[in-house]
Amino acid sequence: MAHEHADLHDPETDPLATYVLEPDDVRPLLGRVVAAAGHATAASIAPFTGAPIAAVPLTTPADLPDAARRARAAQRLWAARPVAERAAVLLRVHDLLLERQSDVLDLVQVETGKARGHAWEELGEVANAARYYALRARRLLAPRAVRGLWGPFSRGRVLRHPLGVVAVLTPWNYPLSLGLGDALPALVAGNAVLLRADPQTALTLLWCAELLEDAGLPADLLQVVVSGPDVGMALLEHVDHAGFTGSTRSGRVVAQRAGELGVPVTLELGGKNAMYVAEDVDVEAAAEGAVRACFGSAGQLCASVERIYVREEVRDEFVAALVRRTTALRLGSGLDYRADMGSLVGPAQLARVVEHVEDAVGHGATVLTGGEQRPDLGPYFYEPTVLTDVPPEARAHREETFGPVVAVYPVASDDEAVAAMNDSDLGLVAAVWTRSTARGTALAARVRAGAVSVNDTHQLLWGSVGAPLGGVGASGHGRRHGREGLWETTWTQSVVAQRGVHGSRGLGMRQVHELGSDVWPRALTRLLRLERALRLP
């Protein structure tokens, strides 16, 4: 694997570099954390070098009531503003993100260890979503007319109101996309947001809070809470809705507590995502797509492909192209675009990847490329790895690895491929590759996954921001993106008005019931049959 080196401070070679980032530079950001005086801190670690990034203040459960109180006060004023004014803030977020991208891309790389191109994918996705919701929110939140009981004499309207205070519980792997990206639709819908950041990627989300303020978001409307799972769970007691992205195990704990509190939740959980390569593909195109699908952010994303099912007719040719392209990937830690893949985030993630690969090999799997740590590049680098002959008893066969590892399996037919793709309790995303888009679309509809791309990767799914994203089964429920993502943080109210009921000649339920209990049921029966004949909805 080719590689590039970073220009980051390493305390082992530079004893004057206590922190990767100068404390004076990050102090204004850290001052935005919801934390009382005398707070504890956690040292975030730079994946590229293992050096400390910053001493991040930690929120405690005792800090939450006041934060929620201030958020509710700000939310009432915010919700009273016209949607167009709220949307204007999102358009400014879009512009400022693109103008200041260099600064935030540096932060994302330093905190997550991902390659700069993968960091830019996050930024591009959020800018895309900001524009979409800014331009569509007014229509999507507008009252909707519905037919009443008495045809022209009654009319109904369905209104959408913000839920109030929304918690966004963000993991470390995609702080921009899963943090700011999820906060924007909640904000434009008229909610306040308490954004829970993992200490590892808190600086990125604090930078986002500063950006929102510069874009015109009122004070206290978005506040950043930095904590572990304990405070994240306590946050549920102070909000009206929670969006959680993380593991299936943690999501079930969140769902249980939210159920006890009566708080609705949106959950995007794990994925063991599959890709199917049909016999008619352009092998080079499919292999290039597979590399992007498997090794983006070093495989540390819920939408990463970890299983590839290939038709036997093109298996050898496809595998050769996949291995060749994987081996050619450049690994590195530079704050530039020279590296194709970066580092894993830390020791726990590295240990999981190593364990999955060693377990698979111990059960008879073959490593076609990769399968090695790269301490010469940094403490948590691991080569992008392609496996074959992975048996069902291997952990990597069914468990999510969440790293740069993919297993390739041969299949003899479309039906066998669909059956294999659906042989999982997880159903987040999937991909189908075939020259025939009609065939690919038909196959996609048979796959049990919340979103399926045809002839591309998760990048196509995330970029199609009008289409909702989310899982089925153990991959969660609820949706982000599209109108569904906006509506997740609203509640509907039906208002139905009857006209002409007053006076002796009025027409309404009072007059119908005055016909007598032996007459009005027959009259309404005739009315229902008439409406059925006229095909009135």
C-alpha cells in the first residue's frame, strides 16, 4: 500500500507538543460545551499519531435541566418565526460551510483519522441537505387540506407543529453528517436541539455550533452536550424527541428507556451491508464502486459494504480487479487529498478488526490482500482487506466489523444473491450492480434494506437527499433525509370545521340526529353508498 505522512505534532518525537492543537486556539470552542464550573475533562486522541488533541469538558446530568430550560425558552420564540426566516439560516449555513471548509475538514481529519476526501463527503452531504431543507421546508411544513365528512360543507386542515426540544445523539465516526446534518431539519421545523457529542469528535460539533451562530441562529437554540452514554441516556428525560445513531445494542437500550419515558425516537443502527455483482457488469466499474463502498472512512460507517455476492460467471475477473484496486489504495495521514484511506479511530476499533480477520482466517478464510496492521504509518492503521471463503461460523460472516474488511462470496443466480443478501437481521443499505437499470431496480425492491443503490454506493443514497434513509429490522426505525426526516421532529394536528350548522336550516350532525334514531343510520348508509358509487375518497 502506498502512503503519505502527516505534519501533525507527535509528543514522542516532539516533547514540546503536549497537544496536537494549540489550547489557546480551541479554548473558544471548548467554552461552548454545556458544563458547569469545575467540570471534568476527557482527552481526545488523534488517531493519526496517538497524541492528545484537547482536554474536552464533560457534561454531567446536573447540567441538563438548565440547558433544557434555556432551549425551551428559545424554541418558543423560534417556532413563532415564519418558516422562510428559519430556512434563510440554513441557506447561510450552506454558504458558510463551503467558504470555511478547510478549517472544518482539518478538524474532522484530526479527530476521526479519516482521509480528507472522506471528510469532504461529510461536508458535501450536509451542504446538500441544508440547501434541500431551506428550499423545501416551507412547502413540506405547510398546512394540508383534507376532505371533511359533509363534502363542501366541511373542510379539514392538517397542521404540523414542532415537537419542542430534540436530542441528537451523535457518534464519533461522522460528526458533521450525523450531527449538524440531523440538527438542520429539526431546527428548520421549529425545534431547539440538544446535540450530544462524543468527546472524541466534540471540536467538530462545537465548530458547527459556532457556524450556526454566525449564520444567524439565536442563542441557546442549539447547545452541545459532551458526554458518554450515561449523560446521553439522562438527556432523554429532558427532550420531546431523540435521534440516535450507533450500534444495535446501544440503540435497543436507548429505545427501552425512551419507551419508559414516552419519548419518540429515531434509530439508525448497525448494518452488515451487502452488494450484488451481476454477470453482465462492466467489471472495472463494479470493482471501483466496491472499493468506494467498502473502504470509505476506513469502513467505519454504518453504510459500508462488508459482503459482496458475485455471479460465478464473472467472479474471477471481478475479484482480480477488486484486489488490484484495493492494493493500490494510498494510506496516509496528511491533511490533504493525497491519501485514499486514513486510520481507524483508536485501539478498540483496531482490536475488533484484527479479531474479526484472525477469527475468519482461523476458520478457513483466505486473505486476498491486506490483513495487516501498519504501525509504520500510525498506531491504528490497518490495511484494506479482501477475504474469501469466509464460513458461516466466522464472526465476520454475520457480525458488523466496522472496519476496512470485505468478504466475497460466489452466487449462481439472482435469486440466490437476493436470498443471501437478506440472510441477516440487519437491513440498512445495499447495492446492486448490473448493466440493466430495470433489472437492478427490480432486484433492489426484493432486498430487505431501507435503501438500495443501483450501480453506485452509499454516496448515491446520501446524495439523493430527497429520498429517506433508515433501516429495517435490527438496523433501526425512522428516517433521516427527505420529507420523512423533516417530519420526524413534528407532530400533526387535524382541524376540521363544519359550515352552515347554525340556525334552523343548518346542516350538520345535530340535524342528522334529529331525524330520529330509526332514520339517521339509514340516511347515512345511503350517503356512504352514494360516495362509494361516485368514488369519493
